[in-house]
Amino acid sequence: MTNFSEWFHDILEEAELIDSRYPIKGMHVWLPHGFQLRKEILNILKNILDREHEEVLFPLLIPESELAKEGMHIKGFEEEVYWITHGGLTELKQKLALRPTSETAMYPMFALWVRSHNDLPLKIYQTVNTFRYETKHTRPLIRIREITTFTEAHTVHSSRKEAEDQVDKAIEFYKEYFDLLALPYLITQRPVWDKFPGADYTMAFDTIMPDGKTLQIGTVHNLDQSFAQTFDISFENPAGEHELGYQTCYGISDRVIASVIGVHGDEAGLCLPPNVAPNQMVIVPIIFKKEGQEVLEKCRILKTSLQKQGFRIHLDDRDIRAGKKYYDWEMRGVPLRIEIGPRDLKNNSAVIARRDTGEKFKVDLDNITEKVTETLNSITSNLREKAWEKLNSSIKQVDSVEEAQKQIEESKGIISFAWCGREECGKDIEEKVRVDILGIQGKEKNGNCFHCGSNAKYRALLSKTY
């Protein structure tokens, strides 16, 4: 793809996913096809979270007094908060914030809910809109002022060990989730200057887009006791003593949808994994005047049969050329196309075309359920393998800042390097290479920091980011 930025903007419009012409910069309207894609992507995550979380819904507005309680947290968002100052014509006695994130909305309530060790662990999640006055160049789904798909989980535990275990669980939840979306990912611990405001540490998931930049698609935060102390989230332990709770939170946003679109798309348009495609297959009748009704009737019967077995399927019976239908559905990323014409009708067969490879083959209609199931699974595996191959081939190990600069300028991608871990050194690296340190991948057993030359503690990654 020669110009990913242009392609991404065009496909959102051509595939009728969103309409960016809403008269507020950084906000958009979800169109029916896009909203269905959003719903399928969210449903997979909700099914995972529902195993051990309960879903809730908190108000949008946060009083200034609550937002201000956690000074470190609000400092991380102070330039991005939208404020409500009036109710009608009346000036409010206290400003209200449109939530930039929900910690300061939820945690005063947690202090009321948590009283005893029997109330723990507390595990909830919600899917809501959040608002941040994004001052950089906005980009649909990637850098926006209204995040419409913010799914955030929050937990409270009775010990630091339980909270750390929950961080590990959350990472496993997201690994499962992104695997089902056929998305590749890097997992790193964010550098201290880039962690979530108020967190003890932040773990993050990043993927790579076709232009060589990385996109953050999920974060997991160990909050330790910082918010519990501020909001007095405490409990009585079995010995009758009061202790502060230990907390975690983790979330994903519209960026996951952007990554599904960008990672799998190609010059022909969207190429959606079957798990999330609004239509997993489309039936295209090949109509000739003589046997047109018989073909249509067979297509309707097939559609009903496959729908009853749980497939999302569309019958395109528009009175237009078959070639135009092929183009439309390829551009919209439908994984499978089923073609039935008069000859197929006589042979009790159909032609199946794969969106990911373009391969076409005949199937017997008596065995079509088994064949489409097998093919949809094959498409998911193929998309996943191709995406992981692209990510892994984009990681280059370098031994000097100069080598990193050259690599980033020539081919972007992801740089793996040995790092001492010091904040001063890290910020100097970011300034010289003019990219961000994504985070720490693991410990470095031998060698020196590729920048300052001191003993390297970590293997870290850096790249151009969105």
C-alpha cells in the first residue's frame, strides 16, 4: 500500500464505516456498516470480560472536586479536559468535566461499596464515550476527541500479590482477544515518563500499521494503592483491621477497530477477519433471463439455511452487473463470496471466492456448511500468520543511536536495543532519534546501553508512533 494515510481515510468513507463531516473536529458519526463492525469487535471482548467481571455504566460528568483529588492523575489530562460551566443560563457553582477516563468517577463509589474483605475482589467494566481535547493532528479512529468505544475494566483487591496477578490475567485476556481479531502485538512495560498518570506501572500492547508506525491498542495498569489512598477505598480484614485496597485498570478504544482495518486491509479495500465481519459471506446470484427465478429461489433457500446455523450472511439480489457486486463486497471486506448460476443450479454446486487470497473453487451444496466453516477458519489463520510475519520482520536490532536513526529514516519499523533504563538516557534517546521508546520487553543479560555505554539492564523497543 503506497500511501496508507490516504488509503485509510478513503476506505472509511468508501466502505461506509464512518462519516467524518460532523461539524466538530475529531468527532464522527458511525454509519450502519461501521457500527456493526464495531459491535462485533466489542462483543468478542465483552464475552471474555464477562467470565469474571460485571458490566456497569457510570455517569459521563465528573465534579471538579473529585477530578482534582488525584493531583498526579489530573495533571496527566489537564490540557485535554472538556469543562461544563453552565446549566442552561445558570453558571454552575462547580465545574463538571466530561470524563477523560473514569477513575475519578468510579473510585468515590468504590469507597462506598468496599467495606469488608468479603466485598473483594471487585471486578467491573463498562463501554462508554470519553472526551479529550486532542491538540495534535486528529485522525479518524486513531487520534480523536470523542472516543466512542472505550471499554475499561477496574478491579480492587485485598493484597498487592492479587493485584499483580490480575495484571497478568488482563494481559492474557487481551492476548486472547487480539488473537481472535488476527492482530499481532508487542507487549512492553511503558517507560516511567509514559506510564498512566497515577499508576505504579503500565503494560501496553502495540501493533504495527502498513506505514511502519506503531499503534497502541491496549493498556493494563497496576495502580497499587495510589487511588485507594486518595479516595479512601479501604476494607476490614479478617483480623478486624482496616487496610487500603490494591487496584488495577485496563482498557481498549476505537484504535482496536482502526488496527483491524489497517493491518488486514489491502489495495482492494477492507479484508475483515470472519469473527468480526458484519457479513461473513455474501451470496451473488448469476442471473440470466431464462432461469433467473430458479437461481434466486435457490440462493434464498441457501441464505436461510446458513443463517439458521449462525452465519452472518447477505443475499445481493440488486439488479446490477455481477462484476459491480464483486467490487463492492471485496471493498467492504466480506471474507467469502458464494456465486450460484444456472450451471451451478443443475450441478447442485456453488463457486466460493476467498477475499484474503482471491482463490475460487467449487463446492457441493450438500456439503457447503462444512466447507464454509473450514474456509472461514482458514482465512482467520492466514490473516493472523501474515500479520505476525509483517510485525516480526519489522523489528530490527541495532547497536547504536546512529544506526537507529538510519533505520527509522529509511524504513521506519521497530528498533530493538539494549538500554540502561535511566530516564535521563531514555529521554535523550527519544530526542536524538526523534521517536518514542515503546517500552521494556525484558531483561538484558549482557552488554552495554547502546546510547550511554553503561551496563544494559533491559531490552527495549522504540518506533514512530501515532
